[in-house]
Amino acid sequence: MVLRSCCKFGPVSVLFRLGYVALLLLCVTHLRCARAENKTVVQKYAEFDVTYNDTVTSDNQTIYAFNHTVSRNKTEGVRVTVDVLSEGAESSPILFVVRQKQAVLSFQVPLILRGLYQRKYPYAHVGRTLCQPPTRTLSETQYFFVDVSTLSNLGTHYQLRISRVDSFTLHTDKKFSFTASPSQPQYFKYVFPDGVDTAIVKVNSEMTFPCSVMSIQDIQCPVYDLDNNVAFIGMYQTMTKTAAITVQRKDFPSNSFYVVVVVKTEDEACGGPLRFYPLRPDELIDAGNRSKTLDVVVSPAISSDVYVMGMLFCLGIFLSFYLLTFLVACVENKRSVDRFTVIYSKYIISYTPGVTPVSPYEYGSFGECLLFSLFPPVSERSLESVTGRSRQESLSSIEEDDYDTLADIDSDKNIVRTKKYLCVSDLARKDKRVLSKKYQIYFWNIATIGVFYALPVIQLVITYQTVVNVTGNQDICYYNFLCAHPLGNLSAFNNILSNLGYVMLGLLFLLIVLQRDIIHSRALDRNDLNALECGIPKHFGLFYAMGTALMMEGLLSACYHVCPNYTNFQFDTSFMYMIAGLCVLKLYQKRHPDINASAYTAYACLAAVIFFSVLGVVFGKGNMVFWIIFSVLHILATMLLSTQLYYMGRWRLDSGILRRIVYVIYTDCIRQCSGPMYIDRMVLLVMGNIVNWSLAAYGLLKTPNDFASYLLAIAICNLLLYFAFYIIMKLRSGERIQCMAMVCILFTAVVWGFALFFFFQGLSTWQKTPAESREHNRDCIVLSFFDDHDIWHFLSSIAMFGSFLVLLTMDDDLDDVQRDKIFVF
């Protein structure tokens, strides 16, 4: 501007303007100096527990000087309480500055705290606890000053009181009650006693709201004790009625910490109602009475001996199953050896030259019983050599990879598979080597899926735990904080350890299946008649896949419990879907080995289920469009699967499907009323459709928040329905259930009952806010180390193992029955 003036008016005008600006600056400086000279500073020597009533304006400043004795062996809290008594102080608040030896605390009154959407809440009554600087001497006198000032020209009346907090230090196992509000936070000091390395801090209240925050901070100044800064340091969690944080001595060099309790200005973080949006941006909102009465208690956590006992208890439970299996295997093995010794002696007497006798010890020895098995005995007919016998082959016995290019091949399949009464021999005509390879793919695929799935999961949960440890935000993970025992960087080691059962029992099941597989392979190598033509065809690929899925469920459940929340709940459920699907496939494969789904089809369908599970977790909450789409797809999938099962795969989904449906309805329902050709299958499918349509209707009407559990309930209901149908039809067909299978069924049913009882205890739920979830937290119930959910892990892993044994042994009674006498249902 000066340069422009220079160009326009010349040097004289420029000098005149510069002189005018300098004169103005001189006048402003003189006025400021005059005001500063006129401002009065009053210093008063003040005392504790005395209420000072005074008035402050822009022309005066009051300084209160306090002194108190600080002892190294005794910690006393000092609390500042301020009230503003004048109306309209929000426009020109009073500034209070507390100057200490090693800290400065400043705040304005009325105190303005902000909520969501920049809502402003004024508080005229403020109480703050001063930070206590440490002292190295045994006792010393410390001074601090309270400066009171304002920019208001009008006098503002206030009250100031400094008092001692006698109960500033918390004592172990002693409950202390107090009251807090957004403008009057409270914090206390706790010192670890000798011999205590871990403590659990519990804060409780009978009031759900107002929402509050409990924080654990190191002994340092300043202490962050307001709603807008309590999350800056230390560990913290929101609370309604309950909060608990486990604190370890190693995290605090001073062997002590502060317990800070802050009441929030709003309740949204705890699931409370959302206040109205302010009509004007600067509008002040009356918060009302937000005082909350709470109590705090600090208790020693468990010792290292309890950790050791918990780990030994967990290992002992599941190693006992190894021991029990070993004993059963040895007893069964000895019976088999004794039986075959007698048979072998008879066989030697009737020995035919040119035929090599079979040693009974080829069926297993006492050394081999270390490989454990609940393997079935083999009858005398199995010792007969059937070399040279040509097995009658069907035109449908082609390899899985071949194409059906001849019309008679397809016709043969239609003739065989659409008979009114089918036997296992009708659906077990493909080459056993081809089917064995087909079902082994199940195992290799799930092993590959498990590796690729588990590695990023492990990396993600490690990141979650690191974030929790670094930020201190304990609202990220939904633990049972009343029974969350840390170990190293893990916050809830007990919830992770209890998943060991899935892994150990999954491995044990794999070893049992391996032993049966070895026994069966030896029988096939000898052309054993029972192995070739009797009993349910034995294909172990699905059993291997089930055992692997159980182990992966344990691993991924442990990963989920590193930091349980709604974003990673699919880690805990993905392989549950796998297990349910594999069990259904195994039940169907038992009597339909030739037409069971391939591994690629099965895993593609399971991948679709997991895909919808993710969509449901992310978009399903309260989204009616999603629920409509899912329910329609659920019903369509149920109808397509029903058609596939009813016609044994002998139907085509093409452009003529509607014409064929109309024709069937006309011929079977209108022209002449005839019942279904396959009554048993129709009963199963009608019941299945009723169950699935009911579940779809429930989901559409209720729209449950926990979509993953809803989807798992669908899978389990279908599995239980099919299993019950299988057992009923087995008994209806004149078959029997052997003693070992019956013991497994009864034992598994009882264990499942107890497991579900503990599952529904609901110690936490990510369907609610973290503060609301903590209302469900409970103390440990076993060895002061395991909670209800850990017992669920124990019992459910045992129940799953028992369920697998049921599937493995339930048809052992048919090992001596010709396949053309075993009915398909």
C-alpha cells in the first residue's frame, strides 16, 4: 500500500503517512502501559479448608499462596473447588492457574466441555485434584499458588476452597466410595505392596448413567482427568456399572499408579440416548445433574502358581483322552489278536497249497496300539482270499474326470439311481481308487485353506493387540475383564489357552482315523472280502478334513480371543461353518459315496456362506434390504438342494425346467393324485424346508444383530435334523447301534448340554457398546483362572470330538453285512 502511494503521491505523502502510523502505535502502547499500571495484584496467604468469597475484574488479579508439608512415606491429595456465583459469566470466564513446584494446572470457570457435533456444556462448579510431585527428602514444605484473573470489566463473584483429601491413597482389598461429575473428576493413588506384581482395579456403580471413564495413569504430572483428554495417556475404558483393568507392576517404574475416574458429558459412548442437535453452533446446553456415585477397590491378581495350575489342568484334561484312547486301543487290539489267533489256527489246518497264509499280527500289534484306534473287528470271512474273482462292474463305474459321452452311460445312471428302493451297492459302484483320491482332496484343500486363512489372521490379531497395548484403549476388545489374565503382551491368556482342546483333540481324531485307514488299506491289499463288499464304503478323506477343521477352529478361536470384537468374529465362526458342512457331507457320503459333492463344489459353497457372513456382519444390522435378499437366496438354495437330494442328482437346471415342473404337477397332482415315490426322502426334505423357511422368516422379522451366530444356527439345525433322520432311519431299517457308538452318542449329548449352558452365560457381547458389554462380566469360576466361556471351550471341544467319533463308529455294525442289503436313505 505504501509503495502504491509512493507511485501516486510522491515522497512527501509517504513520509506523512508513515508518521501517522507511528503515532497510532505509540498511543496504543501508552494506553496498554497505563492499564497495566492501573491493574492491581493482590496476594493473600491462604489456609486449607477455608472458603474464600471474592470478586475479580479485569483491573485486579488475586494470588492465593498455600503451603503444606509433604512426606515421602505419606501421600495426601490436595483438591481445588471453585464456584462462580455471578450470572452471565460464560461470556467472560474466570481463569484459575495453580502453580506448583513441578506442575501447572489451569482451567476456566465456567468450564466449557464439548460433546458430539460440537455441543457445548457449561459447568459453574469445578473441582480438580492437584498432581502430587514426588519428594526425595523424608519431609519438606512445598508452596503452591492459585492465580485468579479475568478479562471481564464487570465484577465476577466466586468461591474458592482448598482442602486435603485424606483418602487419596487406596489400600488393597478396601472399597472406597466417592462421587464424580464431568467438572469434578476424581483420581487416587495406589502403591503396589511387596509380593504383589499384578493387581486388578474394579470400579462399580449402581447407576447405569451417566457414562463414565476409568483410566490407569503413571505417577506423573499433569494428570489427564477431563473428558476431552483422559484418553491421552495410560489405559482406559468406558463404563456404565462396571469397569475392571488388570495392572502389572512391570509397566510402572514407580511401583504405583493413579486410578482416574471421569464422568463424560454425554452418554452415547455407553449406548445412551443421543441428545438433540443444537440450533445454533455457539448455543450452550444445560447438562443437568450428571453426578455419579461410584466405589473403587484394588485387589491382588492371581500369582504365577495359578498360571501353572491352569496350564497343567488344561493339559491334564486333554491328555487324559489320549490315555483313554490308548487303553481302549490296546484292549481292542488284544481281542482282535486273540480272535485271529484262533481263526488262523483253523485256517492252517485247512491250508491250500499255493495260497499264502495271512498272519494275524498283520492286523496290528501291541506296539501299533500306540497309534490308537477304536477300530472294528474283522470277521472270519475276511481271511478268505478272493484273488482271481472278477467284480461285476457297471457302466456307471467310470472315472470322475471322464465325460459321459454315450447315451447308455447316462441311461444306466438314471436306471440305477431312480429305483424306488436303493441299496448302498447301487451307489458304491465307482472305482474305489478314484473315490479315494476324490475324497482325499477334501483334506488337502482344507489344509491349504487353513494355512492361507490363518497367516493373515495371526498377523491381524497381533496388530490388534499391539494397538491395544500402545493406545491403552481397552474398548477395542470385548474381554471378560473380571477374569482376563495377562501373559506377556496378551491381555487374556486364559481365553487363548482354553482353545488348546480343539487342537489336541483334533490331532487325536486324526490319529484314530489314520489307524483305521491303515487297517482298511491292509485289508484291501489282501483283497479282504469284508473290505471290498461289506459294510459302508470306507473313505477317510472327509474324516481327515474334519479333524483338520477342528484343529483350525482351535487356532482361529484363540486368534479371535486375542482381541474379540465384531470385526474379527468371523475368525471364530468360519471353521464352525466348515465343520458343520463337512459333517453333513460325511453323513450323506456314508450311503451315497458315488454322488457326494466334490471338494471343489463343497468348499465353493462354504466360501459363499462365509462371504454372506461377512456381509451380514458389516451391512446386516438393521438393513432390511440385505435381509430380504438373504432370505430369498436362503429359500431358493433350500429348494434347489432339496431337488438335488430327492432326485439323486438326476435332474437338470436348464431352460426347460419350468415346463417339466408344470408337467409333474399336472400328472402327479391334477390328472391323478399320487404320493411321492421316495417317501423317506420326502419326509426329510419337507421337515428340512419347514425348518429353513421358519429360520428365514425369523431372520426377516427379527433381523438379529448377530448375523454370524444366526447363520451358524442355520447350519447346526440342518446338521441335527439330518443326523436325527439318519439315526431314525437306521433303526427303522433293522440296523443296530453298537455299544461303543451308543456310549459316544450318550456321552456327546450330555457334554453338549453342559457346553451350551456355559455358552449362553454371555460374559460379553460385541452387539452392545463396550461399556454395556462389561455389565455381563463375571469372576472366574475354576481355579480362579478360567471363566464360563473357557469352560465352554473345554466342553465344546470334547463334544465335537465325541460327535466325530459318533460319525466314525455309528455304522460299525454293518461291517459284516453285504452292501446290497444295506438300504440308502
